[in-house]
Amino acid sequence: MSEEPPIIVVGAGPCGSFTALTIAREHVPVLVLEEHEEIGVPSHCAGHVGIKGLSRIGLDIPTNLIQNRIRGARFYSPLCHELVLDHGSPVTYVLDRPKFDIWIAEQATQCGATYHLRSRVRSLALEREQTKLVVDSNDMRELSCNLVIDAEGYPAALLRSASLERTQSSKIVNGVSAEVENLTNVEDELVELYFGKEYAPGFFAWIIPKGDGSAKVGLGAKGRDPISLLHKFISQHPVAQEKLRNSRILNVTAHPIPLGGPSSKTYTNGLLEVGDAASQVKPTTGGGIVTGMLCSQIAGQVATQAWKRSNYTAEFLSRYQFQWRKRIWKEFRVMTRIRTYLDRLSDGQMNNLFELAVKTKIMNDLRDLDDIDFQGSSLLGLAKQPRTIVNLMRFLWQALNQ
């Protein structure tokens, strides 16, 4: 690019590329800087996404990116009591994350976005008229633009330069994910979630089948080494080790997961924050593809408006936060409260919760909760059914008073 672009996106993950795609579709020059040599590598995410969520942001996923279709989940308590939530038909996809990232970047490129790989942003300086970035590529250089969209993921190093807050360390879990081959006795269309502080303190462990005898396995943990816990989970968990005993572990990657809900401020003069950098991650599950990309779409729209009006002030860019909060803030409030409640449970209380779920048959009432990204709206939809209201109130009352 001979001239420095007015808008620079930092990070070529799904949020960064979707922002760039939204901007490039309006024929606005945009440059994406990615620190790694390849887009989609390394992959820190299992790529388990809601079908309805993808539809909300207008993504029609090519079939070659879909590794599996999931219709429900199997849950295990710390004492290995089992619950099954079966929706009867697929509600989520398991995506090939590297290919997914590349696909979005290719669409952005076709619309006119420019990508520079092996370009790490070292620092950011916000000035009255321009934003300056120091970029480490083949040589150290400085780029100037009117607007930076920070999609670098977590931890977001540029936030300090912009004097924007980062997620509190107490709200971070240490995540680890891997791929395994040669599964045994795992149903292809059900993910498996394992709870208990011995293996995943502060979060849970998971097995996500890819439908070909392999799976994505991982966990999150607070205050513990997640890689050691993953090996312990695979080799010692009473249920999981039977399913993974013959597995070969591939591609282990560690990554932090912010669970505190979105940052209180995601904009300033010449800067917008999107995705994991803005902690736009579901506090319940740690998933952030759909919620982050929805916010990225809004960021791209606001960035385009800013370019057309030559107005990159915080006052103008604040409409980004207003719009994404209008779309998903209520959802995050519900999920944050659920996460707070779960964090307070001991293993004994978690076991009691599973027993209560069996007793009240609450899973039967949750079968229609098929939008994993807009969980608050789904719960409100269920509450319109009189019988479900009674069962949910009974379950919640007993759960909160156990």
C-alpha cells in the first residue's frame, strides 16, 4: 500500500478480519496487521459455535469448514453424575478454526482489504489528529492512520497505551486446548462437559467430537497450570480417561480466557476495541466468536461512518459502544450472573445441583434453549411457557437455597 490507510486493524483473527470485511465492503481503505506468519495459526479456540448466532451476523458457512454438527451436550458432575441435554437436531457447528480464519480474511481481501503478516504492533500513540503505531516487521517502522481497531485478542497490550482498562486478573481462567485421535465411546453429536475443582477449578473441561474419531479436548482453570491439569484429566478422570486412554495428543496450546464480561469502555479518540481485547466473551462458556464478530461488525460500520465524516473523536466513536451494548448487553448481564453463581459453588454443591436437575427433570424444559450465544433471550423465550415457568422457578429456588 503506497499511502498509509485511514484505518488499521490489529489482528487477523475472526474479529479483526470481519471488521476489515465490513469496512472494505464500503470501499474504504483498510489495512490488517497480523503478527504471525500464517492466518489462523496458532489456533487457541475449539471453534464450537452456535448456528443461530452465525445466522445473526449473516454468515453462511461453507460446508468444507464444518467438521461436525452438534445436537446437544452431556454433562458430568464432580462425582460423575450424568445429565444429557439433547435438542434433537444440530444447534452448533464444530469449525476448522484455521480454515475459518483464512476464509474470512480471503473475503476481506477480495473486497479490497490489505493484509501484512509478520507485523507485530509494538506500541500505540494517540494524538489529536492521528494515531501512530510502531510496527515490528522486517524492520521497525512507524505507521500513521486516523483510526485503529484493536482486535489483537487477550491480553491486549495496546490497551495500556490508550489508558483503557484490561480485564481483572481474578476474572481470567488459564485455558488449554488440544486435538486428540482415537476416541472411544463418545457420541459424535454430543459435546461433553466435565465439572470439578480437581481437574478444572473455576471452569470446566470439555471433549468436542469432530465426527471422525478425533476430538478437541481442553479445560480452563484458575490459579493452576492448565497443561498439567489437561494431562491429569486425560489420564485420571474416572469417565474421561476411559474414552481417551488410546488417544494420541496433538497440538497443545495454552491461552487465557477473560470471563468478566465486556470492558466498561471500548473506545477513545482514534481507537476501538473488539473481540477478546474488549472481553466480549461469554462468561458462561468462554466462547467469543459470535459475540465478538457481532461487535466487530458494528465497529466496522461505525469506522466507515467515521471515515465518511472525517470524524474520529471519542465522542463520535462512542456510538460503537452504544450500539453493541444495545444488541447484547442484556445477554451479558444474564451470563455474568450465571458465572458468578457457578464460581461460588463447591464441588458438593455442584453435585447437589446435578441431583436437583435430575429430580426436577429441568433438562426437558431446556431442550428449546437452542441459541447458545443469546442465552438470556433464550431463557426469556422459555419462560413464556407456563409449565416451564413453574419448573424453572422451582429449580432456581432450590438451587439458590441449597
